[in-house]
Amino acid sequence: MLREQLEQRVRDLKAEYAAGQTMLTDLETRQATLRDTLLRISGAIQVLEEELAKVVPAAAPALAPSAAASDTSLPHSSEGV
């Protein structure tokens, strides 16, 4: 009877071990996939930031005169009210 209990416990532990190995393999695969996704997102962020840096300086001179014009028009509109 003791032998049967020990054999059953060994079978149970082997099944649990196999299930754990399967879960570990799955998690490692998911980790690699997530790492690749984050790397792609990081690259996309870098490209977009570089493109944004090209666009913002080109747009800044165009915004500066209109900002100055709106600054000068605001006191005049306040005086009229």
C-alpha cells in the first residue's frame, strides 16, 4: 500500500512538473514576443520623434509672427471692450 501511494505521488509530481515546464515555455515565448513588440514600438517612437523634430523647427518661424500679431491684437481688443 505504501508503495502504491509513493508511485502515485511520483506520477502526480511528474505531471505537475510537465505542466510547469509547459507553462514556463509559454511564458518565455510570450516574453520574447513582448520584447519584440516593445522594440518595434520604441523604433516607431524614435522615427516619429525625428520626423517631429524636422517639422517643428520649420513650423516655428511661421508660428512666431502670428503669435506676435495676436499678442499685439489682444491689448487692442481689450481696450475696445
